Amino acid sequence: MKLTKVVGTIVATQKQEKLEGRKLLVVEDVDAQANPKGTYTVAVDTIGAGVGDVVLTVAGSSARQTDLTRDCPVDASVVGIVDSVEVGGKITFKKKG
């Protein structure tokens, strides 16, 4: 699993049939304080995440283990929206709002 932040969306009018109706998000790897690392991935949204959300993503065969992505040609999926991150007993990130 990776800690990432949703930084954009992808619109693809032509795509593989099993991806029809799936929301594609651009996510950027972040550290435990949600600081950007400059590495981007396209991930299928399985939970209703939006731009600005810090999220958990899974890749490889794990990305195809959700109800929405089973048997789909995906390599990354968003599987959780992060409320907070705690490292060493200290809160390093907390969702605003």
C-alpha cells in the first residue's frame, strides 16, 4: 500500500470495455506529512475520492481485488481516504474539515 494524494483526473473517451464507467485519478506519492514526492500514478477510484484527498492506493494484483476492479486491466486502485497519519506516537497528517 502507498500513501498518495489525488492531484487530478483522467478523461479517456476510448478505453478498454471493462474500464467503462470507472473514474481514473492521477495520484502523487506523498510522505507521512503528505508532502509530495514527485512520482505520479493513474489509479482507478473505488471509493469516491476527489482531488485534494490523501488516499491509500494498492498496485499490481492487489489493485484487482476490489469489487469494482475484479478482472479489470488495472495496475493501481484507490482503496481508502486517509483521515490522519500517526508515526512514532505523533500525528504527522490530519485531514482538514
